[in-house]
Amino acid sequence: MSSFLEISNLCAQIKAEGQEKHILRGVTLNIPAGEVHVIMGPNGSGKTTLSYILAGRDAYEVTSGHVTFRGQDLLAMKPENRAASGLFLAFQNPIELPGVNNAHFLRMAVNAVRRQRGQEELDAVAFLKQARKVLETLSMAPDVLKRAVNVGFSGGEKKRNEVLQMTLLQPSLAILDETDSGLDVDAMRVVAEGVNRLRSPKFSALVITHHQKLLDYLVPDRVHVMTKGQIILSGGPELAREIDQKGYAPFVKGA
């Protein structure tokens, strides 16, 4: 099976005034096409930093290592080109965009990706028809499209809006950075089902979470434990259950 994402010995630091804080210290990870991988680990392990670097956030500097996405050098691509090529990042804390209509924002994003793929753009009528179908699967009210992006949304609404974006954009690689954080059981199930509906031989996902409960609905192919900027252990879904029972300490001791 070919890898959609190949990370080799990735090292990175945060760019701060007069400081060099190393966060990633040699991350190696391969995600084959059609697989869902999960990263778990204590707070401060570098999980969110990894997701930001993959998406192209400029607050971080890669000092060594390589990342290949669908055969291309991901680190050489601009953030907008990464998105257009099929990478999607769902944020742990989705940002608000006052004054930006949700439907308009989503349609622009969808059509930008469609242009990159050589597909015909959606007019307003076709887009709204598609968006309303997705809203129904996410148990979201249609009027969410009339609101400003995430403004006045509850925590659960923001996370569902991220899944709405993901579903409409149809990425080939979705990175979910603790999208389940702060969600109740029903909302967590909705988020997991949103990912499950996209699962196919042409779709892969990297899910960052602390919660075994999410994995009851979203069964991963592989689970990785990360600490101190490195992946120290990998296994099947049973590894997440062990972490839920024993905590991280037995796994990260001595790392």
C-alpha cells in the first residue's frame, strides 16, 4: 500500500523572539492510503505542533527531516497549495471570522479546491443543495449557513462546523487536532461518523486525541504514542484501550 503521508525524522522548533524552543525531535510516521491513524500522548508532547507544521503554520521552523504528501515535498508547498492538494486540518480551537458569512466562506473554499482538481465550480444553488444534505447528517440547523463563521457558536457547533467543512472539501488527508475535545457523547459520535463517511481507499486521516471514547466510534488502523517530540510506540486499537486503563506513565517511562 502506498503512503499518502510519509514523515521522516522531522525536527522542528517554535520561532520566538530571541529563543529557540525545540519541540519535535525526530518524528517518523507513515500513513498508507485508506488508513486512519491516531496519535495520543501527554500534554506538551508536540502533537499539535506536528499538525500545525503539516498544515504550514509559519510560527514553526523545521530544522531537519522530510515530509512527503502524495509523492510531493509537503514542506516546500505553501499552506494554500497544501489545502488545494487535499490536506485538511480541523483545529482544536476553531477560530471565529466576524463578518464572514459561513456559506460564502465554505463555497469559496470548495470552489478553490475544485479548480485545483480541474472540476467545474459550484454555483450558489448547487452548493446550498449539497451543504444542506451534509448539515442533516451532522444534526445541524440550516441557518448555520447564514451566520458568521463560528461567531456565537457553541463549542460543539464549532467542531461540527469543522466536520462540515471537511465533508464538503472531500480531502484525501484529514488531520483532526483534538476535534473531540470538550464534546459530549452525542457530538463526539457525530464527529466520528463524519470521518467514517469519508473513509475509502483514497482517504487517510491523522487523528490527535486523548479520549478512548472517540475510538469506540472511529476505529483506527494504528495508534501511536508521542512524548517529548517523538513517537515512542505504535500498535493497534488495543493500545488506546491500554492507555485508557493505565494512563500514559507506563508507556512513556524512560522515554
